[in-house]
Amino acid sequence: EIQSNKLHLEKAANVNQQCLDGATALYVAAENGLIESMDALLKTSTRQPDVNLGTSKGLRPLDIAFMKKNEIAMEMLIRKNAERTTAIFHAIIEFERKEKNLARYVRRVCVVPF
């Protein structure tokens, strides 16, 4: 299935196409932890996906990856210059109270100025 997705991407599919709720393929992949699909979208496509396209609720792929605690997806998106939104910065404070290891990881990866 990944191979057919890559072939579809190579044939100039619109990787930034949004559903009615504004979700893109990259957002859905980040939301569901589909790392191989994210990798295919970020590396294979001739038209690079906009890693900062948000849903109608204003959530971006990095936001949902953070909310799902998917460190691999977060790192992939950050390497592609995903914007660190204020929602993530506020969430870090909350996570610091509950899950110190994730907060340290996010602070290191996102280079949060605290």
C-alpha cells in the first residue's frame, strides 16, 4: 500500500488538498501515527506538503503529533520547519507538571525559550 501511495504522490497528487474539516493527508497521518505515510509525504512528493496547514479548528500536524505524544512524528515535522504554535508552548507547561520526560524532550527539540 505504501508503494501505491508513493506512486500516486509522484504523479503530482495535490498533497495539500484539505478535507471539509481542513485536514490534509499529512495531518491525518500525524493524527494516526502513520510514520511511513508521513515519511512518504515529506520525502517522495514532487510538491512538498505545507507542514503548517491547519484544520478548521486551527490544529496543525505538529499540534496533533504533540497531543498524541508521537515523538517521531514531532521530530519529522520540526525538521521540515513546522511552526511551533503557542498551543504547544502552553501544553508543555501542563505536561511538565504530569510527564516531565516528554516535556524535556519537547523543550529540547522545539528549542523553547523558557
